[in-house]
Amino acid sequence: MIKIEVTRQGQTLILDIKGHALFAPKGEDIVCAGVSTASIMTANLFEQVTQTTSILNEGQLTITVHDFKEAHHYIYHVFKKAIEDIKTAYPSHVLWKESEEA
């Protein structure tokens, strides 16, 4: 299962995407491909418009937006909508969790 954890810490937004969908064999998994594409596009967009750190390791991408402002909400909401659409089609393969820390 792919787990996406979204954390807000003041003006910092952290998107932690990890795991494998296990929908199909490696190289044929459309759930992994969809989540990976949406995640990498989101990281690239944030990096173009604000101070962002993206760390990619095997099976995990962590995107940290250091100065998340109202103007950046559009990028976040497009990412969330893409993941929601994938989650609706493949609910046992994607988990979305949001939290806010002080």
C-alpha cells in the first residue's frame, strides 16, 4: 500500500509518500505509476515557485515546502485531487493521512 502523510507545521508543508501499491508486478503497476507521476510533478512545481526540499529514496519521496503560503494551495489541491481520484479507483492500495502540528 502507498501511504501519503501530509503534515502542516506552521508555514511548513511536508508530503511524505512511501510504499508500493502492490497492484501489479513491478513495471506494470498503474497505481504506483499514477501516484509517482502526481508526486514528482508536485515536487517539481513547488520547487519552481518556493523554497522546497525533495528527497527521493527507494520507495519514498518526501517533499518539504518550507514557506507554504496561500498562493501555493492550488498546487497542493491539484495533487490531493489526483491522489483522491486514484484512491477512489483503487481504495485498498492508497492511504491518505493529514495532520497539523503546533
